[in-house]
Amino acid sequence: MNLQGKTALVTGSTSGIGLGIALKLAEAGANLVLNGFGDVEAAIAAVSAHGGQVRHHPADMSKPAEIEALVRFAEEQFGGVDILVNNAGIQHVAPVEEFPVERWDSIIAINLSSAFHTTRLALPGMRTRNWGRIINIASAHGLAASAGKSAYVAAKHGLVGLTKSVALETATTGVTCNAICPGWVLTPLVQKQINDRAAAAGGLDQARHNLLAEKQPSLEFVTPEQLGALALFLCSDAAEQVRGAAWNMDGGWLAQ
Ligand code: NAD
């Protein structure tokens, strides 16, 4: 696929799934605007090595003014956002009655509201050019729940709902909006959950096995590269009539 001349903005793309998607889009020739914290230089170097031009903007996706600055930055640098991947996300695990209120607020802001803000800001340009791809990285938890993850499950179900509404509002245009719903992917977000379970499980290997066995029948992790390939497909002409989908890639999680 040739994405030369297109610009992709991937939120939370300094690590894990976002970085995997950015690498695939860069490989196909897109210019990339990366976002996120941590080892920014390593992410820029990795994506640059795959081709296209690369920029990074440090917007905190919990802050609407910084999100606006991020989208404006992409417009200034490359003339607009053609592919918007809403990927930034965090997790916190606790029973609902003990759930820290500020963690609830952060999860809703970063995992859900940020996608509303990027979409409302990037969509006018996509409509003008009559081409766009909005890809929301939801989760198996956008379609089914787990105990202890009330904020995350609420945010991801909300993100699937936002995806459907935006898909309907753009249905007669060249802009599509879809969600990808990954199962377990071995990224820092999930490694933390494995570490938290290790003591009770009797070691990291057993904790990793238990985590998969509870939900993911394949007993294997989905990879960022596989999710990047799905995102790339959603950018293709062949996916023009894929609209409002919540596409799971989850080792069989949601088939149960
Ligand atoms: P990760 O922790 O590896 O990466 C998260 C990225 O988001 C990082 O680049 C981080 O810097 C960035 N980020 C975090 N808070 C931010 C903020 N306030 N502003 C800007 N950037 C911020 O996690 P991941 O597993 O790659 O998760 C990426 C997305 O995929 C999340 O939305 C997550 O919910 C979703 N997801 C992950 C899994 C999984 O098993 N790992 C499964 C389903 C869905």
C-alpha cells in the first residue's frame, strides 16, 4: 500500500501498540506525527528508519488545550491529518468502590475524551479533502467487561460508541471511522498487570500464563506488528466500506 503524501497522527506512539502502528504506516510511506512520553528519541529513530518524515509533539492527552495544539502542530508541519489513530491509553485495576476518583477521571480523559477532541479537530480537514481514516484503538474491553476495570471498560465501550456515531456522520464521505479491539498484547501496560500478579501466581511465567488462560484461548499475545497490519488495511481502498466496525484481534477472547 502506498501512503506517500498522507500524514498520520498516532497518539501514544512512543511505546507498544501505537509505536507498532506508526512503524507500519511509516513503512507504507506516510509522514508521522508521534505523541507520548518516555523514550521519545528511540521512537523517533525507529519510525524514521522506516521512511517518511517524522515529528513528535508532547501533548498530554488528558488536556484539551494541548490536544488542540497537537492537531494544529500536525497541520502546520504537514498540511493536515489524513490518518488519525487514537491510541493513547492507561489502565488502573481496583474494585469500583475503592477506585481512586482521580484515576477514573484520568482514564476517561485519556482513553475516551481525547478521541472526541482529536476527531472534532481533525475531521474538518478530512472532509475538505474528502479522504480520511479515523482508527480508534479500543479493546476487547470495549465489547466485554472484566472485574476491577470499571473505568477502562466504561471508556472503551464509550470509544466504540463514539466510533459508530462518527462513522454514521461521515458515512457518505471518503472518511471512515473504525475501532480495533485488541486482546492481550505484551506491552508495558500489560507487563505491569503481570508484575502485580506475580507474587500470588508464584512467578512471572505463571502470572503470564494465567493472564492469557483466563481470557485468550490462543494462549498467545497479539503483537503490535499484527495490529499495525490491521490498521494499514483499514487505511486501504479495500476497506472503504468498513465503517463503524469494532474489529477484534484477540486470540479468540470474544468468541467465548
Ligand atoms: P503502552 O503503555 O505501551 O503505551 C501507551 C502510550 O500512551 C505510550 O506511548 C504513553 O507514553 C502514552 N500515553 C500515556 N498517557 C498519555 C497521556 N496522558 N498523553 C499522551 N500520551 C500518553 O500501552 P499499550 O498497551 O501499547 O496501549 C495502547 C492502547 O492500546 C491503549 O489505548 C490501550 O488501552 C489499548 N489496548 C492495549 C491492550 C494490551 O493488551 N496491551 C489491549 C487492548 C487495548
